[in-house]
Amino acid sequence: MQEGDDVSSSPWKASVLTLYPDMFPGPLGTSLAGRALEKELWSLETVHIRDFAQGKHRNVDDTPAGGGAGMVLRPDVIGSAIDHVTGEGDTRPRILLSPRGKPLTQAKVRQLKEAGGVILLCGRFEGVDQRVIDGRELEEISIGDYILSGGELGAMVLMDAVVRLLPGVMGKVESGEDESFESGLLEYPHYTRPTIWEDREIPDILTSGHHGKIAQWRREQAIELTRKRRPDLYKAWAQDE
């Protein structure tokens, strides 16, 4: 894609800014995402942050202002890297994978799917200078309440979640509609052959042929699972009912 192209008319494009470009595509090069990448249903651009560092040692980080442990990614380096991948008229969201960000949700994934692509900055060390977060309007997103070595794995999780929703990636649209979080509920239990395994049988309702009753059973199971395992989701779902 050339600078100034309309991203909405092109395949969904992810630009990843990282200190470890060799980590990509990683698992995104296999299975659904990998096949979609080969078919050019989406594209992946990896940019080495260190390419934008200046000076003899090409430092990308420095000590925290005010003291403290660790190092902080420099705003001049990160700013230049972001500017490099942002063409004229590029409206793709700019996201920093960060443990202090808002949780990634299925609703956010659907929003990013419609955005034409995304620019992902993979944090490292103690974090990123706040000035470049503010100056380049980076949205901070977290994939969970835990700490990773860097944002690369988080970026992969986000991209995988989005790519599988792109047109032509999944075999059946229905395969994604009943999954956990799509309806606000966790997904119901699944069964398949053999009918009896280690003295455990498939619930009779699933072999009854009564599609209406099966749909009702699955909904009841989804509601109960959500109530037990994710009371936060259940409460939000119940309020919307």
C-alpha cells in the first residue's frame, strides 16, 4: 500500500512496531490467520524500532526521569517509528500494548475489524515515554491482568482475534456467532462422537433432532456457565435482557 492510499479499500493491514521483528508472524503464519495471510485477506508489516534510533549506539531507551529501576523507551525514537508507518490519510487506530491499558474485549475486536487495520506498538522495559503516548494519540490496551516480557504476544493475540472475523477467513459465519463473548455469554458445552465415552453419554437432547429444544438447552447452559464462572459478564448480560 502506498502512502496516501485509502485503507478502507485495501485488505486489513497491521503495522507492528517492535524490537523483535523476528517474532512475527509466529503463530499468525499458521492455521486460519496464516492461510488468510497467504490469500492476502490481510497484511502484516513489521518495523524494527531500533532502525529509528540515532547516535553511535542506537539507543532506543534511557533511564527514567526522576529515578527508579529499569529503562524507558524514548519518545523521539518511537515517534519517528510511528510516523514512518503512518501515511497521509491513514486513520488506523494506534495502539500501545500495555498492562495498564483497557482490557481487550470482543466488542473492541469487532471495532478494530471495521477500522481497516491497526498500528501496534509493542512496549518493552518499564514502558514508553508518556509524551509520545499523548503526542501520537496512542490507545493503551491490555490482554489481561498479568505482566509479559513485552507487547509482542499481546499484539499477536489482538491480531488473531481480529483476523478470524475478516470476510473469507472462517468457513461459516455461524461458527463465530455462538462463541463466547459474542452474545455476552460464555459458550455452551460441546459434544461429538462417540456417543458413549468412558461411561459418559452425550446429553439426550442433543441427539433428539428437536432443533428448537436443542437451541433452548444450549442457551440455558450458556447462561448457567456464565453465572457460575463469570458473574461480571452475567450481571452485564442480565441488565441488557
